Amino acid sequence: MTKLIILERGKPYLIDNAEQRLLVDLYAVDDKGILRAIRAVTLSPKLNLGFLSAVQEQLSVTTGEKQIAVWMRQQPEQLSQQIKMEALGK
């Protein structure tokens, strides 16, 4: 049985079986601040641990702000080359 994980800021994210799927809400906002789309997608069980680890690291006071500063100094082309694509919702 697949179990969905719902993220709540400030609460630990527990993965207690290999079939859990993380539910993520995506919001597309244009440059005028207008909400254009909302989608809910699930991450594959394989992607959950890596994603949750990255979220925890970014929320960390000690590493989060430093990492964001590193990303902001990079050109979009450099950042896009670091992306690993994964299918969502399957």
C-alpha cells in the first residue's frame, strides 16, 4: 500500500516504508504576481529521500542561506545543467 507524505513546515518528515510518495503542491505565478496554475504531484518513492534531505538542508539556518547565495551567483544555464529529471505522478 502506498502512503502519501504531507509536508508541514517545521515538522519532521518521516518515511516509514519504501512505498511512500510525497505529495507536492506546485504554484505557477507570472512576473506580475498572478497565479496561473496549481498542480498537485507525487514524487516517486525513489525521489522522496533525496528531495526531503535537500529541503531539510535548505531550511537549516547554518547551510540554507549559504546555499541560496551560491545559487544566486550562478547563471541560469549553469543551474539548469545540474538538474536531474524525474517523472512525477507515476
